Amino acid sequence: MAGRWYPDDPARLAADVDRFLSSADVPRLPAPRAIVAPHAGLMYSGPVGAYAYKAVKDHPPDAIVMVGPSHFVPFDGVSIWPEGAWATPFGLVQVDTALASALAAAKGVMTDFPEAHRREHSLEMQLTFIAHLMAGVPIVPMVMGEQTRETAFLAGELIAGAIADSGRRVLLVASSDLSHYEPADTAARLDDVVMSHVQRLDDQGLMNALESNPRHACGGGPMVAVLHAVRQLGASDAAVLRYADSGDVSGDKSSVVGYMAAAIW
């Protein structure tokens, strides 16, 4: 998406990211164990995502596990990119091979399906902030296929286990936009349901809401997996830091996409 959804020139990209961060008024929080951030074009979702990343910028982790949805390739389970590096305008971001290998070795929903990553933007958009703010911190990219209850909760169990076994401070990132192409007032009602569950760390309630109405979010399964994992790792509090929709940028409130930034600690 470089050169399309965000600038491919590092100076321009840094200027955009820094501008969004400087406008994000985030209260002082404990070091987040997880964040939720959107993944639309940077001009639309960047002003919201900046709130999530500002909450973690002074607390760099040892590694970052990113969980996003597959928009283009249907498959069962969660595909891990196991090694190498991801290219960004700011340079290469290394994959944490040890942590990725521990997750890939777990029996259950984890799989190696490279095709799921090739056109996918849900993780790439997170790197516009990660590569700028946390240079040198390795990542584990994970894309979720069919967002079933079994997949989301088992993925959360396996992620929590691998992080606990590593003994390292790992940041979890759930990549998700909220409702899509609804009038702004309808979007706000749908999105409020998701935000209320995230604020309460209510992974079961969020999964129930997604099953009853999939219009709530495109990355609901990743959010459930991250909530489930972080609860097991000891998180007890969460806050929605910002909510907006695409109409705040485009001016068109007749058909919007909702965006949320949240921190969990």
C-alpha cells in the first residue's frame, strides 16, 4: 500500500505520523499490554490510530504480536509469517523468529499460509507507526482467516501461552476497523457495542455480538483473540482513547467506516 494508502517517501510518512501523534491527547496510562488500532488509509484512520500508538511510544516492548483479519483470502485458522523481515519506507522490520516459531509449533489453529499475507493491508498499516516509533522491535505478523469462535479463542490461548513462556514484554496489537458503509448515526450505534465490550475486557460478549451481527467490525476475531490472550496475561483495565469515522475526514457522513483506538493494561 506504500504510495497509495500512505506515503512511500520516509520523510513525508514521518511528517504525517508525527502530525497525527502530536494531535493525539492521550492521558498518562500504565504500559499497555495490548492496543486496538484501525487499518484504513492513513489519512482516514491515522488520526485515530495515533492515540493507540501514543499510549505505547514511551513503553517500547521486547516484541510485538500483530493480529489482523484476512480481507481477500478465505482460509481456516491463523497464518503466521515465520521469519525474515517486512519492508517499510523506514526500513526493514525483523520478524521475531523465536516467538513466531513457538506460536507456529502450537497445535490447533496456527498455520503457515503465505498467500494470506500477500495482498493484506491490515498488518501493513500498523507498520506505518511501529517502524517509526519502535525501530528495532521485532514483530510476529498473524492473519486470521475465518473468524469463528473456536479460532479466536484458541488463538488467544496459544498467544498467551507463547508470550508467558517467553518471559518477555510483548505488546499485542489487534488490527480492526469497525462498521463499514453505514450512515454515521447507525455506525456509531454499532460501534458503541464493540467499544463497550473492549472497555470491559469482555471477550465473550464481543464474540456474541459479532456472531449476532457481523456488521460490527472487520477484525472482530482478532480483537477477541487479543482480549482473550491479554486477560490471561493479567490485564485488568482498558480504555477507548478515540473514536471517529471516515466522514470526519471526507465530509460524507452518509456512508462511513468507524475507527477505534484502545489501550489495555
